[in-house]
Amino acid sequence: MREHAKLRAFQLADEVTVLIYRVTKGFPKDEVYGLTSQMRRAAVSIPSNIVEGCARESQAEYLRFLEIAFGPLRELHYQFSLATRLGYVREPDVTPCNEAMNEASKVLSALIRSLRPTRPLYANDQTP
């Protein structure tokens, strides 16, 4: 079992989640079941999937949960952009949130790439 708290990807995902909870707290009340809920669920899903992947025995399962975590992170990028364009996000919150999501994306993506097995370019290629 891997220790999720030591992973930079987890730490960044956790930071993004806290930021999103703080930002969405100021959203209009009529968005509580809409964008607020969607963004919070996506945000929580990212570190949750990293934690679940760390608890898996095989490298393949670990990798799969990291890949699953990447989906809601990309989803959150869009939702945050939409919320910003709708005027729900205060100007001072835009840059820190975007930077945190971008950094989390880079680190998680790099971790995923580092764990993917290398595949030959061609079916007959036997080069490692």
C-alpha cells in the first residue's frame, strides 16, 4: 500500500479541493444544487481517487485510479471557467485557483506518464 499523503499529486489535489470549497461558498444560493454541487463533487473526487488508488495492491489498479482522478480535474477546469464567466468567482480568487488546478494537472499527468508501461511503436517491434 502506498502512502497517499506523501504524494505531491495528492497534496495539490487536496489544495484544489479546499480552494474550490472556499470559492463556491460565495456562489449564489440558486446554484447550490447546480454548479456549486458539481464543482465540489468534481474537486473531492480528485484526491479521493488518488487515495483509493494508493490503497490498491497492483500497479495497474493504482494507475487506473490516477487516470480516473484526472477526469474530474479536467471537468473542474471547465466548471471553474464557466463560474468565472458567469461572474460567480471573485477576481482575487481566479488566479490562485487556476494556478492550483494547472499545477495539479501537470503533476498528476507526469505521475501517470511515469507509471504507464512503455509500448512498442509497431506490433512487431521487440525493442524495450
